Amino acid sequence: MGEPGFSIAPGQPAKGKAISADEASPALPLGLESEPLRRDAAAAAAVVRPLPPMPADEDMPLRPEVVEPGRALALADFSPPPVSAGERFMRFAYRLGLPAAALQPFRKRSRPRLTATVSNPLPGDSGAGKALRAGHFLVHGMKTPIADTEFTGPRLPPPFERMVHGFAWLPDLEASGPRAQCTPVAERVLGMWLNANPQPNASPAWDVGHTGHRLLTWLIHAPLLLSGNDKKFRSRVLHAMAETARWLDRHVTRADDKLGEVAGWAAITAAGLLMADGGPRRLFGEAGLIRALGDMVGDDGGVLSRSPLGQIEAITILVRLKACYAAVRRDPPQQIETILSLLVPPLLALLHGDGALGSWQGAGAVQADHIATLIKASGVRTRPLRDARQWGYQRITAGKSVLLLDAAPPPIARHAREGCASTLAFEFSHGAERLIVNCGGAAFAGGLIPLRLAQGLRATAAHSTLTIDDFNSTAVLINGKLGSGVSEVEVDRRTLQADGSYAATAPGPMGQSATRIEASHNGYVSRYGLMHQRILILRDDGTELRGEDLLVPHGKKGKRGMIGVALRFHLGPHIELAQGQDGLGVTLALPDGGLWQFRSGREPVTIEESLWADGLGRPLGTRQLVITAKIPRSGESFSWLLKKMR
């Protein structure tokens, strides 16, 4: 094999075609010693995903950082919980549609009622609850009068649909004050929804995901809905719960995606736990839930939508369902505990040093306290998953720095909700400050972020990576879906010593070793015949990140003509910038007083406007560093450096 694209060996340029004196002249300080960053296109073409040779000693153990390439998401398969022969027959008969009364003929039929009270494990937002008491829904910073809300009819923006039809506002209302003050508001809004939706219909209100969340929320917050003095209204609510559970029994497998199906199965299971004569329904729900979770979750615990918001939703559903089991003093099936323990580490892998979420697959920077509350409620104590291979994200921690890289194809259409063309994009933070980010926020569009921006926020240009002629590496379609584009991603992750060799047993002294990730994708092969290859090297003290982006010819596609390339680095909020005199460098002054320098190896760096979605769904104006160039279709390479100066 050939040599790597570049290494941290002092004073040792990469091998390949000879580099002219003119090309080698613009050397940049790379940390350990000076080293040229620039290479011509022919040398770039000579390194089509090459990897350095491994140590010759076959007995030398491999470092955990050496990862075999993987391209596909693997499914986690879980079987239904073991039950007795009688319960197995009961579950089978219920699945065939035999009513619970027929399965328990010697029990007296009773009116719909709840048998236990659930302790809410996840408190809501008191600010949003106070807005409800004042007559407004508050969704991602946007206030909408309850009186003007359409509870039926055409589709609402996705965040409002989840709020209105999934009743996500009930925890917020409960957190805003004493129950006696909140119950009239809950009854009024619920009454308006029931009046608008007297029977199941084909509207978004009866989407399986929304219906599952609605029923689960009703059951958990039943004391808030049933504490009023109107007995007729209480009876109406209980009958609505029973009717919703029966509807889910028949329609749960018709969900738009697996996450919606999981919500439906969880609601069926909760109804079986908390409603009278629910034993057969519980057995039916547990089997379906575990099967759906096995189809939705990969081997490393990441949901197949590759969305951190989807990961949060899945954990939230299971945490709330566990509270229902606790209410009836019953242990959940072991498979549910196992899947919950699998779901948490990948989510932790996408947190920055401030404890908040990275901006991936439409997510915003969900706040640290929200994440911490969810993880605490899950009861899972674990470390972040450093190499979420199946989920597709790589995480490197070095000193106070955190590097996150999207190293997998986007989710396939049937799993994506707000899918983004973000392959090979990265984020980088130091301590509590984010330096390089993605725009994020597509999933929040419809609040303070206008719905018309959602398509643009899912584009490749809204992420910190390379684009060709402003085309997306994967086609971005409407309704959150994705088209053709990236289908293969190859990844290699290793630990390097200062001399360029691999660390086989342990890295060297602090500051004398680094983690190197090399990844490539084929998203531009069909249109341009070029592979995008990205190499990132982060020193183990976290003070220096070096990168090289290469466009390498692939296949028999024509190589004549010129193309426009843009390499974008979206910056975190509140960073002050100062352009260097030579146009190749920009100084970044962070809010915490830190000083960093960004340097381009050849092309000038320009500063453009950008935006970033915070954890509350608010769009904050930021800026981005952009390296643009016109290059031949035969390929080219771009090198850059981000270094801490103070």
C-alpha cells in the first residue's frame, strides 16, 4: 500500500509525485515542526483511500482505534419476552382480534377505568406551561393562540403537529403550577381536540406516531385530565382512551416509520398495564414493541434514522413506559432494559463539551440540562460510544476538545424524517465553546425558523464539509426524505505517533501523538466522477486539528472541464473574527477568551453569513469560513489547519 495523505511526522512530506519548490514553499506551522500542506493534483490522485502499512510484527496487538470498514446498518433482533403457554395463547388470540372480554369470560365487564397512577419521570418546561395557561402554545419559541389552532384538517408544521396531536404540552402544563390551577386548562384544550376529532379519521391527528404519543401522554398525566368535577367529561375522556387503544390495536403496523410504530406499541403496552382487563393487550403490546425496537435499532444502539432527535424520542418513550410498569409494581421485560442500555451511549457520543447536542440530521443543539434529565431518568450509567460504527458517527476526545464526524451514508428514505446530506461533515468544540458546527434546525422549522428554510438547512452547504457546484452529495427531497447520492463510505481510524508510525499498544506522551480519521464517500461519482476523501488529524492535547480534503477521480467518467468547489466551516455563535493580511488565515476569538487560528494551505479564505439553531429552536446569526476554487475535473486537494494560539 501507499503512504497516507499526510502524517504528523516532522518535516516529512507525503510520498507521491515530486513536489515543486514553488508548491512546497507555503509551509505552515503544524505543531511538532513545519510541514508543507500543499500537494498537486497528480499527487492527490495517487492516494485514492490509501492506508499506511501496519507494523510488520504479527504478534503486535492492534489498537482499538483500528476499525474495519463498514458500509451498512445492522439490525438488532429481539424476540418477544418468554411467557407461559396460556399467556402465549392469549396473546395469539388477541392478535387475531378476539376481544379481551372473550379471553376472560368469567370476569365481570367493567366501564373504562384506570387501575394505577403514574409518576411522571420527565418534567416539562414550566415556561411553555405558563404560556398555555395564558392561552398560547409555545413551540420552539413561536407562540400560537390556542383559540386559533386547527385541531383537525390539513397538516400543520411538524413541531406543531407533535405538540397538538401528540399532546406534548401536557408535561409542560403540569410543571407550570398546582394541579388545581392547571386542570381547567387541560380540560379545555382536550375538550377542543375531542370536539374536532370525534371519530378516528384519515387526518394527521390519527397518524400512528401522534396517536401513540397522545395515548401514552393521556395515561401518564391522567390525574391532570380527570381531576375536575365534571363526571360526564371524565367518562368521555376514559372512553376516548379506550377507543384510542382499540384503534391502535388494529392500525399500529401502518405507521409512517418505525419510530412512530414504536410509539404506538408503547401506548398499547401502557394501556394494557393501566386500564382494567388489560392483560391480553399488554402481552400483545410487549411482543410488538420488542419486535419493532429490534427493527429500528442497529447493533450499536443507534436508530436507523441516524437522527439524535429520534434517539432522544426512543429513549423518552421507553423511560415513560418504564414509569407505567413501576406504577403497577411490575418489572418490564428484560429486552426493554437491554435496548434502553443500548440507546444511551450513541446519544452521549454526539454531545459536546458543554453537554449539549451536536447539530446532526436536522437537530438543534438540545440543551445540556434536558439531555442530563433524560439520561438520569433512563437509569443507564455509561460512557459515550466513541466509534458508533453502525450509527455512522465518529467521536474523538482530546484534552478539552471534542471532534464529531458523520462517517456514513444518510438514512434511507423510509427511516428519514428530516434527513440531511451531511456525509463527511464535522463539528469541533473546545471546552464549552463550539468552533465548527453545522447549521442544524431543520426539525425545528415551523417555529421561529421559517418552514421555507427547512430544505436549505438539510443541504450539504448547511454543513461543514465540501460541495461541488453547490450540488448536494445526496439529493434532498421534500417531506424530509432523501434521494440518490452517497451509498458507500469507507472509514479508517488510527492512532499516530510523532514519527508517523502507528501506536500499537499505547499513545506517546501528551502532545506527541494524534488520532487520524480518513473517510471517503461516492456521492459525487455519478455526476462528476470524483470521490470526496477527507483526512482529519487531531492532536491528543486537543490544540490542533489538521485536515485535508481531496477530490479523486473514480471510474470512467469524463475528466475534462472545470468545476467549482466550496469548502465550508460554519462557526459557532458569538465568535469574533479577524482576517489575516495574506487572505489565507482568520483569527477566531472565542467568548471564553480563547484564541484560535484557521489557515488555508493555498486558496484564500472568505467570511460569509450563516445561521445556527440553538437548543430552543431559535436561529442565531453566525458566520462561516469558505474556501472556494475552480479546479479541473481531474481532481485536487485542499489542506487546512485549525490551531489554538492562546
